[in-house]
Amino acid sequence: MFDGLLEFFKSIFGDIAAANILALAVYSVVPLIFILVYGLIAILGEMKISAWIQDRLGPMRTGPKGLFQPFADILKLLQKEDTTPTTADRTLYNAAPYIMFVGAYAAFAALPFSAAYIGARINTGIFFVLSIASLVPVSIMMAGWGSNSKYSLMGAMRSVSQLISYEIPAGLALISVVMVAGSMDMQTITHLQSGGIQNWFIFGGPKSLDGFGGTSNLVLMPFLVISFLIYLVASLAETNRVPFDLPEAESELVAGFHTEYSAMKFALFFLAEYANMFAVGAIASVLFLGGWQSPFGDFLGGPVFGFFWFVLKGLFFVFLQICIRWTLPRLRVDQLMYVCWKVLIPFSLFAVLGVGLCVVMLNR
Amino acid sequence: MPEIIDSHKIATRALTKEATFRAEKLEPRRVRTEEMLLNMGPQHPSTHGVLRLEVVLDGELVVDVRPHIGYLHRCFEKHTESMTYPQVMPYVDRTDYLASMSSGHGFALAVERMMGIEVPEKVEYIRVLFLELQRIASHLVAIGAYGLDIGAFTPFLYCFELRERIIEMFERTCGARFLYNYMWVGGLSHDLHPTVPELCREFLKESRKAHKEIVDLLTFNKIFVERTGNVGILPADVAIAGGASGPVLRGSGVKWDLRRDDPYSIYDRFDFDIPVGTGLVGAVGDAWDRNWVRVCEWEESMNIIEQVLDTYPYEDTTNVQAAIPKRIKPPAGEIYSRTETPRGEQGYYVVSRDGINPWRVKQRSPAFCNLSLLPHISRGCLVGDLIAIIGSLDFVLGEVDR
């Protein structure tokens, strides 16, 4: 897609540096536009799905069936006064939302949206996404400390300990797939899963990798399913969603680390949270559910449909997270750590061991 | 009372269980840390009104809690001295605003006892019906809001939807949705609306369904059980010493309900059970038990309502205001009269000096006594537990402050 853009701009401006820069700018702004559009859909989705779960109608007044409610919400946030507490550490306080959003946005750069579009094809793509997501705890700590509010500080401390802990099972769960695929490049991993639903890594991966004509997939599958479920649970914690929403536990800490934020700074936190929700869903779909590959082999395949499948799979995980949020209560701090260190990590280590043994012994 | 002695044994066992539970949590720390004072409320999402808590925290650990009350103090007791008895009724509604019917009935009963008024049977039936509906409405708020405290938003709305049906019956009968001024001295403000028995039967059907749903969805949810079981254990002797009553006392295993132990109105005609906490998921008297007692009482109230509907004198055309005296002026003397409201023993101490105004009124607030136990049961717990304990006590600040 980048080459196409470059050709297009060269045909207008001639072969100059400006064409290159313009093409690069347009190319890199695609994920941003995607995040903004997706943000609107996700906000409306959250409102409508929660209403559906709770026997309500949700917003109905703004536009037909309340479809324009997210626009109204954003306009409201834009008009609000941007306050800073007088005792706040202004530098940290002001920088935090931007760093949070940068972390979320940068993760989108390495997501393969379709065969034709990936922001940056890095040969250690998964590694990049996991590490750039670590900017989130940094910004949350900055927000919590910089706000100089006790609720914010407690929320931030909870959040950082939670995110750092849950990165381990999430990373271990992804390692299982990386071992089978033999690559950390997300585009390569997606390409491997071509040819339909039976080749997705959650079902043991592609037959072509199997020296035994598909039989070793049956051995691999349970381990990969465990990894998938572990990643699903850990990703809920990574995005601070129920039942792991302790950092912003409303009934305990008012609003957690963003208690003191208002207007667009708050909106950035909000947007980053939603972007992260999609990002973890996208990672799960790339590694386990074939990414932009069609579940029907070549039917409805191709770059354009690839984008459709990728977004559909990502949104499915977002839907799942929203449904969980409006169903389950919240865990306590010690139970949160218990789930991570005593349940998820041992199981993910077990899965890694199982996959590793399979890969070595079955000669894949 | 054999029940109390039995439950005391259970509670002692619970205490040792709790001690080991806490010892595991409070292992010696090597790093020196400082305590933090956190001011929770009066504006806070889960202090249920305008309670202010001064919490001393060591990290996430609660070292001490000091509740501060009085933000909703409206001089109710002093006001009554300058009002006639019927004028007091609307004020009484505003003390326990989640169970206005019950508070109103308590005061009306006290004055009726002073004046020796016999209330017509039909009025008693309507009173019991509405008191039990009010108990369900109040418990629905308590159960739903408790889920909210634990982090589950959805059951709250399910509970409120059901509560709306009860409020509709009240509205049809007396025109008010929240503060009814319905129970008058010697009678009622309006006769039962003719559609209410029909609505009530429909409500019971839905209510039984919803009861099962809430039990499945919330009460026995694994996370909910983990969050509330073994949290804020209130031993029976502490509960009795602190003057606790209602579901808080019964949650600790003490079978004490004024509807049975000091019967009033026509409660002796109905067959109902008094649920107590049994430590189903943890120790007796933990937060889960208190909530469980409310969930069970919801069902018991439905049983009472069913019996009321079956035996209600539908043919009786007595005027509900027939027994209301022309002039409400109790003879000189004093009385303490108590009823079982959804929150516990609500008593009225009324002193009359043979005038049309009470000389002195003192309301014994169950929520006040229950709230006073908070510091005793929340030391050494985590911040999340503190919220769980506050929710399980189910107080209404309007009644605490009066």
C-alpha cells in the first residue's frame, strides 16, 4: 500500500522528497483515523450493549436511535474546562495522557490490518507490541503521582502492580504460538494460517508445518487453547477492564488514576483504554484466530476482505470485554495477584512446556 | 435464649478462624512504611449517602476507621415538639427514606398504643401488606447497591426495575412514590386501590423469578463470594453488645425478629421463617451472611404477602379512616414502641404531657447502632473489604442522623 501511495504522490508532485514525506504521513495516519472511528463505534457499543444487558434502551435522543451520542459526548468533553489541581506536578500531570495515548497508538503500528497494510513490518512485531504497551503503566504512574490525590495514587499503584504482573502470563501465552510459528513477525504468522479455519493456531496451526500430516496438531491443540484462554484473561487485566478494573474501581477509588482529569485529557485516557481493548483483541486474533485470514480459505479473502475479517475479529473481542464488564463483579487486590501468580503463570508455563516438547519431539 | 448461646459458640470459632486469616495477611513487614489518612466522603460513590469516613491506611490495609455522621441532621426530634401528631408523620417518613412506610407505621403505632386505639382489621391487613412490600423494596435497594459496591453494575438495575413495580402499587394507592405519609394514627390516608391485589399477584410471580435470578447471578457468583465471604465478621456477642438489630444481627446467627419476638399488628396470624446467617461460604456473621439474610427475607416477605392476599377481607367496606380520632391528644404519659423495619429495631419513645404536640420524641435508629459497629469489624481489612463491609451494613444516613 505504501508503494501505491508513493506512486500516487510522485505522479502529482514529481520525484521529490515532499512526495516521500507526504506518502509516509498519509500511511502512518491510517491507524490514527482507525482508532478515532473505532473509538466512536466502541463508545456507542459500550452504551448500547450495556443497555441491552440491563433491559434499558440506552441513549435514544441524539440522532436516530441515539446513533450520534458519541459525537455529542466528544463535543461535551471538548467544551469542558481543562483543569489542573493547584498542587499537582504539572509536568507529569500534563504529559501522562499523551504518553498513554502514544503507547496505545504505537501498538497499532505493528498490527497487520490486512495483507496490504501493516504500519511497520518488524521482524519482532509481537515483542514490539508487548514492550510498547509497557508505556501504559508508566503513564498511569505519572498520572497518579502527578495528580497529588490520594485516590489517584492508590489507583496508580494498583494499576502498575497489576499491569506488570499480568504482562508475564500474557507474554508466556504468546510465546506458545511464537514457538509453533517459528517467527515473531505478525504478518508472517498471519500468512502461515492461510487456507481456512482449521489452520488457525488455536486449532494447532497449519498442516504444512506438520511432519506427520496433521496428527501432531491434535497434540498441540489443548496447549494452544490453554494459552489462548490465558491470554484472554490476562488481556482483560492489561486493559483494566472488569473483573480486573481495580485501578479505576468506581466504588472504592472514585475514578482511580484519572480522578483529577477533565476535558480532553480525560478523553485521551478514555480513547487509549478503548484503543488498548482493540489492540489486545487484535493480537489475540492475529496469533490464535488467523488475523486477517478468512475462515473459509480463499473465499472472501484478499486484502480488502482481509481488513474486514481483521476488524471483525478485533471487534468480537471488544464485544466480549464489554459483555464481561457488565456481568461480573470486581476482584480484590490480593485475589487479583493470586489469580496472576498462582493460577495463570503456572498454567501458562505448563502450556509453554507442552508446546515446546511437541515442537522438539514432533520435529515441527 | 438457646439460639444466642449456640451462635456464640459458632462466633467464637469464627473469631479464631478470622485470627489465622488475618495473621496470614498481616505478616511482619521489613520495610518501614508510613500510614496515610484518607478522607472518604461525604461525597463518595459508595458511602451510601453523606457518611464521612476517616480511614487510616497502611498501603491497602485499613488500620483504623472513624465514621463521622451528622451531614444529614435535620433536627427531626426537636421539630416534633412544635408540631401536632399528624404533622409529625411526614417528618417520620423522611428519616428512613428507603422504607418510609415502616417508619411511618412505627410512629403511628406508638401513638395508637398511647391512646388505646383499636385499628380495624382491614387496615391491619393493608398495613402488613404494605410493610412487607416496603421491606422487599428496601432490601432490593440494599442487595442491588451491594452488588454495585462489589463492582457488578447490572443486578442493581434489575433490582430497581422490580422495585418500580412496588412503588407503582404505592403510587396508585396513596399518590406518592417515595415519601408516602400513608400510615396515619388510627388508620390510613387512602383505601387500598382496587387494582393492587391483582398487581401484587403479578408482582409476586415476577419477584420469585427475579429472586432466583439474583441468587444465581450475584449472591453465589464466585467473585462475589470471594469478595464478601470471611470479610467483616461480626460475632454475635459484639453484635448484641453494640445494639445491632435487623439483618445485621440475624446475619451473625441470632434469631431475633420483633415480628415474632414482640408481635405487633397482625403478624402473629402469618406463618413465616426468620432467616439467620449460617456461615454458608465463610464464617458466621460475615458480609455475605448479612446480604444473604436480606435475600432470604425477600423470599419470606413474599410468603407473607401471599398469605395476606389469600386472607384479605375483600368484601369488607369499612372506611379506613373510621378509627381516626377527631382530636389526636394522647393522655399524659410515655411509651416506647418498637417495630421491625427493614433495617432492624426502630423504636419511638414518645412522652406526652396531655397536649396536641408531643412533649418529647426520641427515635431509636437501627442503622445508627449498626453503623457504630463499623470500626470494630473493619480493622485490618483491605480498602476493597471496607467498601464491602459498609455495603453489608445497609444504613440510611437519613435515619442515622435524623
